[in-house]
Amino acid sequence: QLQLVESGGGLVQPGRSLRLSCAASGVTLDYYSIGWFRQAPGKEREGVSCISSSGRSTNYADSVKGRFTISRDNAKNTVYLQMNSLKPEDTAVYYCAARNGNSWCRLNDMDYWGKGTLVTVSS
């Protein structure tokens, strides 16, 4: 069974950068699509970004395009979310999730979830 452990969350000032990591254990990530999701207070959980198992295909929510970058290092069994030019509206609990195969990341179709890490963007 795949387990995901997130790190990198915390408090950051607007305009600064933060990198989230999602490390897998138990099973290699080589054959999983990985998505980042977030849930802000009072809002539904939403997709942020997705990367295919090979790392060759990515997509992003319109709200983060040009600012966030998803990447993966299968040798390290880790997926990253580089977040630049952070805005207060990026404040949320961020989750990584995995789906078997090379499918697009859909909220209700993910097979495994991390516990989430809080990102707070504030002065």
C-alpha cells in the first residue's frame, strides 16, 4: 500500500516562494499519476496541479498557472510543488494524492492521499 508524506508547508509572506514535497513509501511512484489539491477555509477542495507517471505531462489550475510548477523525481520517489509569487488567496491545506496508472488527476478518483500540510500566506 502506498503512503504519502508531505512536507514544506508553513507561514510565508506574499510574493515569496515555498516548495512542497510529497514523499512516497512502500511502493514506487513510477506508475502513479500525482496530483496536488488544496482546500481553503470555507471552500471546497480543488485541484491545483497534476503530473503524469512519466513526468512528461502536467496541468495546472488557472489560478496558479505561471506561478506553480509540479515536478517529480521518481528515483527519489518524491513529487514537488514549487510555489512562487504566493498570494494570500493561496492559503489552504495542500494535499498530495496518487492514482494508479497514467490518468488525469480527478478529485474523486485518487487512490491514495497524504494528510495535508497547511500553507499560510500572510504579512
